[in-house]
Amino acid sequence: MAQIKSQIKRIETNERSRQRNVAVRSRIATESKKVVALVEKKDVEAAKKQLVVACKLIDKSVTAGVYARNTAARKKSYLQRLVNSVK
């Protein structure tokens, strides 16, 4: 265990960040799975609406520093291609 006060604070803030990152990633995974499920049901309109929700979350995660820009772009592109394949 660290004995330096600033290091103890750093450990605490790192843990808070880690927990937030885990929660955000879990939420994005859930929303992405909803898009995939709607695509499998061939429900285009609902899939498009869910895609907007998922993309917003992914964009916010980049702003918060949870995902890198390219990772977010890759995830959004994957979902968009899925939705477009249904048409």
C-alpha cells in the first residue's frame, strides 16, 4: 500500500475512473447487442432508432476518454454496416 498522500489519492481516483469505464463499456455493449438483435429480427426502423442511441453513447465515451477515437469509429461503423445490410 502506498504511503505518500498524493499516491493514495491517485489510487482512489484511478479506481473511480476504472469503475466508470467498466460501466460505460458495459452500457455500450448492451445497446450494441440490442441493435444486433433488431437486425436479426429484420426490424429496420427500430434498429435505426437503436443505432442512434448506441452511436450517441459511443461518441460520449470518446469525450470521456473511455474509448479512443478510432475504436469508437470502428464500433459505429460495424453497427452501421449491420443496419444497412438489412435493407
